Amino acid sequence: MPKIKDLNQQPDLPQLEEEILQWWQDTKAFEKSIEMRPADKAYVFYDGPPFATGLPHYGHLLASTTKDVIPRYWTMKGYRVERIWGWDCHGLPIENLVEKELNLKTKQAIETYGVDKFNEASKNTVLRYADDWKKIIPRIGRWVDMENDYKTMEPNYMESLWWVFKSLWERKLIYQSYKSMHVCPRCNTPLSNFEVTLGYKDITDQSVIVKFPLNKTQLLTDSTKPVFILAWTTTPWTLPGNALLAIDPKLDYVLFESQKLDQLYIVAKSRLNEIAPESKVVKKFKGKEIINLTYEPLFPYFKNTKNAFRIVAGDFINTKEGTGIVHIAPAFGEDDYQLGEKENIELIQHVTMGGIFVPEVTDFAGMDVKPKHNHDQADKEIIEYLQNKDFLFSQKTIEHSYPHCWRCDTPLLNYATESWFVKVTAIKDQLLANNQKINWIPDNIQNGRFGNWLENARDWAISRNRYWGTPLPVWQSEDGDTICIGSKQELENLSGQKVSDLHKHVVDEITFEKNGKTYTRIPEVLDCWFESGAMPYGSVHYPFENKAKFEANFPAEFISEGIDQTRGWFYTLHVLATALTTGENPAIKTLQSTSSFKNVIVNGVVLAQDGKKMSKRLQNYPDPMSIVNKYGVDSLRLYLMSSTVMKSENLSFNEKEVADIRRKVFIIWWNVFKFFKTFGNKSIDATQAPTEPDHVMDKWLLSKTQHLIQNTTQYMDNYDLIKASRILMEFVDELSTWYLRLSRDRLRAKDNQEASHVFGYTLYTLAQLMAPLAPFFPELIHHNLIDESTSIHHTNWPQTNLKLMHPTLESKMATAKEVVNQARFLRKDQGVKLRQPLTKLTVTAPGERPQDNLLKVIAKELNVKEVDWKSGEELKVKLNFTLTAELKAEGEARELMRDIQKLRKKAGLKLTAQVNAQVPSWPIDWQKEIEAKTNTLLSKGLELRIITS
């Protein structure tokens, strides 16, 4: 971009950023930043690919900023940091979108429409907003290659997934099993346990205590009254699938009589007062006494089920709520399924995976058990049935957290079905050990949210009964024999067919014969989270290409995403890398078992200003690009990087705070730079540190700058972007309000080379240190101070010069600043302006008396004639407010000089323009200095005014 000719104008930061962005693109600045660093000094960064089915939001901008800051920093430290963009292309998010647009409401509708056409429609939808992303991501200052991007739907990426799957298969970490899992009835597919955690919502549901008629009551009582055993459930729709009732054999139970009904009931003793406080206890007994008693089924649909409708022992009975008796529907719950297996119960699946009552459930056949927009409708129908049959003991509504599909928002069902799994539990110890090698930012994630998740890790359900995804590479014969295929070449060799596309509608048509058997591919596709976790391999087509380069740089140095990815991308990356590098003959040859990343920054969530989730419908947040176009993206980036959202905490977005950073950082920095360009010596080289200066302010500033380099480097090395950004912003303020404020006269002087060198070097060093965090403004500094044909982002990171560091001086200066602050407060309290000179400042402070040159700085800043500094235990400051005639005259002169300068500025006069000023009066002894300081000739007039012609 061309140099700025008029620094006196207020900067249009967004416009300047646009010009810099265009310059970057025209000069291929990003590409050069990679090429100029040695190929054998790589810093590897993995980027979690987003979907392009919507526009970027604040979460994307936050993550993208972090992913830009760190690579820029390590590039300036001399590393080659290649950054390739990627796109998530498969999975439920795309399928749901296409289903809505094609008005396909069920899986059957998709198959009738045609899987090939459906997949083609999905492919055409995937990159709908890709062009918009390609404009927005560069505009926020991110350098990343979006032209040579990878896509998870590309054959090469999918082939690497097949290799990963087969590698796990060969290590016996893949198995197929029938388990109870959460399924989405709308999507008609199981979800993994960590996907389930992404969609919990608080809803109101029906809670019922149900009366199960007990047989053989003579074991409990001689009474002829009917006996019922009471069980509690918050899912009444599962009751038609009831097969057992579970109790704790060691727990105390009671038989009690209701005063209102001529019936007897069984509950856990500890729950009686909660359920029936006015009841009469007939008998007390241990749970083991009623094991194997039978009861009549509430519904007749499956009454002939073998071994069913018995009371059995369970080890999961909870007496904090409910009745101490658990209704068991083996097809709908993990504990239920395992107990059903143990008791040899034929599975009663009275509901389809699509969430519909089967025809055998005649009273409710075809009804949706958990409809999205009326989720307890079926429950109410079931409750009415129970009431009519006198099987309902009590009913109420409860609020509880219930899992919903993370993509289509449909309530999930806990459902027994068949799926393929990764045996995560077999490598749990290594997962935990590898986690300890990772540098988590913030560090509490390691043994907190992520570590706890690993401690309770379950096997990962990776198959989906869907269409748009990477097919499981398993072919099966009629007798159940299976062959796992790990590459296109392997499939071509077996089938004799050329394979170019690996999607379901293509490879499902490919069969082959081996040993007299015909093999057909199984129907499932892989979980899209498996694809994300395999990103390190798929993005470079490992091991089919780039093998040596990949292995030389694995694992990655750095990744970053939001807190939710501890149970998503971070987790799947960790599981797959550990699985591939663990064992005697690992699939990836590394020195030791490892995760796929060494350092990870985990950010929190950006919320609306009121603390609520950002909602397009509610319009409760400003459009991100409007913020960029209003304040500049540097301000937005610094706001995000310096906030607690970088500690995994939530951030309530506040536009005013972005505006404050623009004003307090970039406008002040602009004004400081303008002063330097106006008065600074043009012969100095700002890229080189000056030698030790004489003046205390210059010596102090150089020392502060060295500490700034040292501390910023330490924070950036530790991936602590909050501390790095905050100390840099604080330094801008200190540079303006302390150094420049106290050095203006020296910098305006003709003999200002030493001060100019210190000032210019500091300005440029600050720009280099700020460059990774806020890349545009430092580039502007570089172009207007150093060279408009090169980039600050191609320079090397500043190095600390220990010889220029003076900690004692910095400490003394800190005391001096505190003295100045307290003295200013005293002036304000007495109503005495700073332009009014005073005779004496008395300071009592710990430690030695400062050098005279520092005392002179304090005296000048506070406009006092003398500083009397004494040693004492604590800091005390006192001003002499007695005014002599001479002091009053000097104060009047300084006030007049200020007023004249204000009028000159208002008139737009240049510093060199001498004009006349009419003034009612002025101190005669000060006339020459007033005229010299203001470049004005004084004359008498009724009021103060500037005469320009």
C-alpha cells in the first residue's frame, strides 16, 4: 500500500485494512512468508474443518483469529508454517439440509428418491457458501491457503479413512455389536456418546408411578386385597416394552396399605414418606424375598414373551428418587439391555428406530413416541390408557435435561441396535497417559473436562445408517465372513473394477468373489467425527502420499477450537492417533505412543451482550462484519484475544469494548506515530536497537522495551494470548501517556537524534510484537516507517538485548509514576491546574533517593520548581500550594499558550505558520516565550482571537 501522506487526518482503520489486504494479495505476502522459511524447520498446525453450509459467526472468527495468531508468531520466529484450509463435507448436517430442501421426511423417502441422486444433491450443497468464506476469512486477517484446500468428500481423503479403519481393524480395535445407544428417530441412526452430550436441553416431561399387579401375593400377606408393585418412569412411552422389574436384594422394602384404595403396594422403605406419607405399613422385608415373583403385564401386546414379567435383582437401583423399583424395557436403555441379556429375555422392540410404535402395539400403532414439537404427546396417551386400566398410581410433570440430536434438534431415544465400534476402552490407559503429554491452555482442561471424559471413556459407535459419508470398508459374504479393505487399489484387485469414487452409491455396486464366496459391502457409513479425527492423515492422503514428510512432523505442534470440542474433535483426534501409534507394530512409526497434537488452546463461547446464546431469530448481536467495517478487525481481534473467552470461559460480546480498544490502542498508537513522523529524525534506523542513551527517559524506555520483548515472547511461547495482548495494549498507553508526554520537548528539538532513535526503535519493535495479534496496523507502521515494498510479517521476531535492561531504573520509574499520580490528585483536590507552577513537591518513599535526572522529570511533569525526596517506610506526597506573584504570572502565561494553541489547531494552521493573536492581557515578562512557543505575535484586543490574514 502507498505511504500515508496526511497523518493529521483521523484514520479510517477499516479502509486502511482493506488496502493492506489488497497489497498482501497482490504481492502474495502469505505465500512468501512460507517460502522464505526453511522446509526442514517446520511448525505443523492442524485446522479443524468447518461446514460451508452457513456463513461464519463469532465462534468461527474467534477460532480463526487464534489459528492465525500462533502461525504468524512462529513464522516470525523462523519456522515454516504451512496452513491449508479444509472443508467438512459429510454427515448429518448436510443430509438434514438436503432433506429439507428436497422435502424428504424419512429414510424411505430418500431411498425412493434414489441414494445416488440424494448424494449428488448433498455434494452440490456442501460448498454453498464457500465463496463467502473465502472473502470473510482473509478480511479478518487470517493467512491460510483456501485454494489448495482439502475436502473430506474427496476420494483421496476417503481412502486415508479406509486405511485408518483397516489399521484399527488389524489391531482388533474394531468390532460389531448389539447395544443400547442413543438414536435419532428422525435421522434413523445411532449417535456416539460424545455426540449425545452436544445436544442436551431442559424440557418438561411426564413422570408417572405405575401399578404392576403382583402374582402369588400369599408370599407377602394373607390378605385378599390385590397387591401392586410400584415403579417410576419419566418415559411412559417405554412401558409397552416392559419385560422386568428390578429391585435391590439388600434394600429394605415395605408393603403398605392405602387409606383411599382397598389395595396394597410395594416400595422401597426410604421412599415411602415421599410417595405415600399417610399410609399404613403392613410388612417390612428385604428385596431378596420377592426376587422371581411375577406380575401381570400392563399391556397385552407381548404377554407371551418368555422369561418376562418377573422381579429380578439389579445393581443400579437409586433411592434418591422414584420408588426403589425400576421398570426394565431391555430395548430402551443400557442398564435395561444388559439386564435383559443376563435374564435371557427376548428383546421387545415395540418402537421402530424411527420412533414409531410398531403395528403390534395396536392401541398406539403408528404414533410418534417423542415428536419434536410435542414431545410428550405419546406419553399422555399412554397415561390415559393406564388410568383407564387402573394402573396409574400418580402423575406429575418434571423439568429435566434430555438429549436431542445435535443437528436436527429431535429428541433422542435410548434404543438397542447394532453398530460398529472402536474399542476405546482397550486403549484407555494409553489415552490417559498421552493426555499428560499435551500442553492444554487453560491447563485445567487436561485433568478436568478432557481428563474426566477419558476416565469414563466408552467404546465409540462409529457407524451410521445413513448415505452421505465415507462407507465402512467392510465387505461381507452370506455366511457372515468379512473382509476389511484399506485402499482403492485393494478393492480394484479384488473386484477387477476401476475405482475412482468411494461414496456409498458407487461402492455398494461393487461385489467380488473370494474362495467361492460373494462379498457385498455392508450398508453403513462412517460417523463424520471419525472423518474429523482422521484429518491429519486424510488431509495429506497419508500413507499413500507425503509419507516421509508427514512422519517427520507428527504430531502437530498446535491446534485450537472451542470448549465443546473436548468431546468432539479433540477427542477423536486423540483416540485415533493413540490407536495408530500404540502397540508393538504401530501403524504410524513414532518414537512413542502419542496424541496427534502437542499444544491446544481451548476457547469458550461468545454469547450475546445479555449473556444469552446468539440468535439470528432474536437478532440479539451485531453482525460480525459490521463490527469489522466499523472499528477495524484489529480491534475485534485484540478484544477477543485479550478476553477471558481464551480461558474457556463464556464471553458476553460487548461492542463498546471493541470501540474502546480502537480508541485506547489504535487511535493513541496512530497519534504517537504521527508525532514521531512529524518531529523524529529521519536518518535513524528503527530496525536496529540504539546504543545506551544518556537521558533517563530514553534509558527507561529502552529497558521497558526489552522487558516487553522478553515477556511477550514468554507468553507467546506458552500460548498465553491473553497476557501477551494485554501487556502490549498497556505498553501503547505507557508509551503515550508517560514517555511521549514527558519527552515532547526533546523530540521537537533540532538535536533529537538519540531520542528519535529510541522512540522509533520502540515504535517499530512494538509493531513487530503486535503483528501476530493485530496484523494490519503493524503493517501500516512498517510501510510508513521502514519499507513499503516489504512486509513486517516477513521480519524476524525481536530479540532481547540484556545490556539495555535496567530493572532498578524501571522500579524507580514506577515509583515516580505513582508520585505523579498522587500529586495530580492533590492538585485536583485543591482545584489547582497543572499549568500553574508550584514551588515544591515533598516526597517520602522507601529506598534510595532517585538520580537527579529522574527528579527533573518528575518536577517537569508536575510543574514544580523543586522536588525534595526523603527516605521513609511508605510513600507520601505533599505539594506546597502557596503562590507568589511570579508563579501566578507563569501560570497565566502557560494558560494563554494553551488557549492560543487550541485556536491554531481549530484554524488548521501549520506549525510553521506565524500569525497574529489579539489578547486582552498577558504577563509582560513572558511575552517573548509565549510568542516563541506559539509562533504568534501578540497584540491588544478585547478578546482572544487569531488573525490569519
